[in-house]
Amino acid sequence: MVPWLAHDDPFPSVERALNASSGAPGLLAASADLLPARLYDAYQHGIFPWYSDGQPVLWWSPDPRMVLKPTEFKLSDFLRKTLKRVARDPIWEVRVDDDFAAVMGECADTPRLDQRGTWITSEIVEAYSTLHRAGQGHSIETWYDGHRVGGHRVGGLYGVSFRRMFFGESMFAHKTDASKIALSALVGHLRRHKIEMIDYQQHTSHLASLGCREIPRREFVAHLKKAARETQISWRFDKSVLTDLLEKRPPTQAP
């Protein structure tokens, strides 16, 4: 039985999530609300919301967990060529937090294979935007012709951050590899800060092609607890982080 959380109820232990033999492996709890305080508390315990319009808020903590270690990020030959062009050509720009809610909207509106509609509801946008305003949510955006009037956002991603942990939520692209450019910039930035792990929740073949892999939930939660005790990183950067990534420069202790 999945517990129903009243307004002030704490989350149950992630070990109580439904197992692989159930019809919903990883499902931990349900609630009527998606208050920002509960949302942030969820991430600190390795829990995230995922549900559709008309459903209660469903909270998940799957086992295993899909993660990307920045040092294991895979650059295909084609993507490497693209990043070299982006790094040197001023027509390309990487922006951080230019318009967080707009990035969420683009992610919600982008069609995806084998997926009807979107889980990024107006309630989700409102809750995550509150985290963003508190400095706990960030968007990484790929802009084309961005230095000129009429430049536009062609790809990006958003996620939740606290201390030395980043949780990737969704990406979109309106130009070939535009979302991968944003992800590459994120990886380059996190490598500069010696961040060891990005959470991507559940397995997909696309994520696996980029170097993501599954680890046991207990290993993920142990790392999360460690990362939560460390210092917060800066979220000011630009596409110069791509040069470090392309040249495989070792991570340095960034301020």
C-alpha cells in the first residue's frame, strides 16, 4: 500500500518504495499538494515527483538510479565537432538562468517519442519556479545568434541544485544537438567544481548513450548525503567551460 501524505507528514524511507515486481517500481507515496518546501525536502532524500494531470502528486525513488558522472560523459565525434564550432563562433551562446520558466515551458511543449502529453504541468512549473527564485533551480540554455537582436533560444535543460548535487529534469532542442550543447556546458561547469554526480532518475537509451549508468539506490542516497554536507557552488558560467571539456583538462577547484 502506497501511503497518502497529509500536509505535514514526512516522507517514508525510500526503502519502502515499491519494488521491481510491482506495477509501479519506485513509487513511494502520494499527496494532494506540491508545495515548494515539500519538493525541496524530497530532493534532499532522493525522491522526485512524476505524475500527470488528473492524478494525485506521485513521489518516486527508483532502484537502481540512473546517474551521470561528469568524468564519464561521452562525446561522440559528431558532438565534439559541434562543440568546437560552438566554442569558437560568437553566433552561439550558452546562458544560465536567462528564463527558467520559459525553458520548462519548452520542455513541456516538445513532442517526445512514445509519450502522450507531458508531466510538466502548470503546477510543476510553478513549484520548480519557486525553487529557482530561491537559487535551487537552474536552466542552462543554448542560444543561436544570441549576441544579435533577434537571437533565440534553440535548446536547453533545467534541474534542481543544492550544495554539490545536481538533479537533471528535462531537456529540449529546436536545433540539432542544442540540448546536448547545454548538457555539455553543464558537465564542463560541474567538472570545474569537482561535482561527482548528476541524477537522471531512470534509464533511457538516450541517457545511456551519453555515459549515464545505473547504480544501486543505496549508493545514490549515500552520495547524496555526502554532497548535501559540502559547500554550495557558483552558478555563473558561460560557454568557455566547453573548452575545458574538449581539451579534457583535469577538474580544478573552482571558487
